[in-house]
Amino acid sequence: MSLQFGLQLYSVRDELTKDFEGTLAKVSAIGFKNVELFFHDANNIGGTVGGLNPVELKQAFDKYGLKGVSAHIDLGFLTEENAEKIVAYAKEVGFDSVAIAIAFYASKQEVLDMCTQLNKAGQYFKQHGLQLYYHNHFEEFQLFDGQYAMDLIVEHTEPELVKFEFDTYWAMRGGIDPIAYLEKLGDRCDLLHQKDLPASAQPVNLFELIGNDARIDMELMIKLHRVEYFTEAGQGVMNIPAIVEAFSKKPEARYLFIEQDWTNRNQLDSVQISYDYISQLIQPN
């Protein structure tokens, strides 16, 4: 499969809340064809899709020439009951990938316990036509007993059950060379998230700011999600052309998604800038 371009809809979440279908129309008008959903609350599966049921959502996507190809889910979807919900939703909408959006852990054992959970859920999803992915932030590059949490996840999850949606920005914020780690992930990574890092965001490595032994949880993550730490693709210091080239060379590469966590701009203007930049680097089918 040749590399295709897409948008993680979280990037335009405020606009979706104001006018869900109108925002889909504008996303399509920018040029996006593939979108990644985000279900962050297993108890409110329709909350981020304008309250639409899956049939209605598929109709809205079709209306605007969009294809839902993947979805972010939280760890709450790894229970059997909630996994059934997302499988049923996926079958109607048509996406075949689900990615754990974020996770936190305070010890090596907590990482290993999560790996057990991921393997079990990955098996269930696999049996029902979905591929489970793990999406990183920077905390995956904290060391536990001399190993990165990310390395532990790679080592202790089954390759056919758990793949990786690699976020290059967050890897860089964890002190990691994104291209080197992308190569390390090999064929287990066929989804990519891209945004950019402003030159003013110093230090680049967040562990230099919080310390290597910090207890990283959602409260700390929220504090580190400062709008001035993010910019649109091509507006910062990341070597995005080299990242896109490296990812494009992977025969298994499927989708590169723009994911803009925060912006000082209108969210639709923001993703327009990133689309214009990255669409010059890859040719979506």
C-alpha cells in the first residue's frame, strides 16, 4: 500500500463541537480524504462525532468524500464490553485500526501489566477485523530499570497483535531521534502522526525540564500541553521532509496523519497550513 495522507480529527475538535458536519465539509475542502476519529470516553462513544450513530457518521463521511480509516480509543475500551462497542462501531463506519491514545505508568511492572492488557485486547480486536495500535507521547521514553518504557512495550507485546502509531513530535520531546526510532520499530509501525516544534520551545527534551524520575500523569501532561509548544508542519524545527521520506520508504506505510494538539490559530486554518506543507512531500492517492 502506498502512503496516504490524513487528519486526526482531534486537531479540529473545537470546530467539530460548533458545527460537526460543517467542519467535515471544510476538512474535505482543504483536501483531506482520510480521517482518524477519536473516542476518548468509552461511556460516551458518540460524544466526539456530533452525537451521530455509526450509520449516520458513515453517511456524513460519504457526503463529504471522507473515509474514516482509524480511531483513537482510551484504555477503557480494552474491557470486553467496551471492545464490543468499538468493534460494532468500526464495522458500520469502516475503519480497521484502533490506537490507544495515551497511557501512564509509574514503574516497569505497570508497563508490563499494560502490555498484558494490550496483548489480550489485540487478540480480541484481531478476531473481529481490527488492528490494535499504541500511540506514544513522550513518557514512553522514561527509563525504568535502564529501559525505555517504549522498548518494554515493543518487547512485551505480540507483533501481530499490537502495532505502533508513531508520533514523531512526542518522541523528539522525549529526547529521541524520530527517524532512528522509526527505523527501530520496523514493520510494526505503519501509521504516523506529525506536527511541528517551534524553535522557541526549549528545552526540546522535556525530561530536562521535569527530571528523569518525574511521576508523569495526566495532570503533568496537561501542564506540558502549552499552546506555545506546538506549531504547524513546516513552521518549526523538525526535519519533516526527512521524516516523510523515511516513512514513505517503508513498504508497509499506510497513513501519515496531521495531529495538531494545540494552535494559536483557528483550528481549520492550522490544519490547512499543515496540509499545504505535507501534501507537497507526499502524493495522497
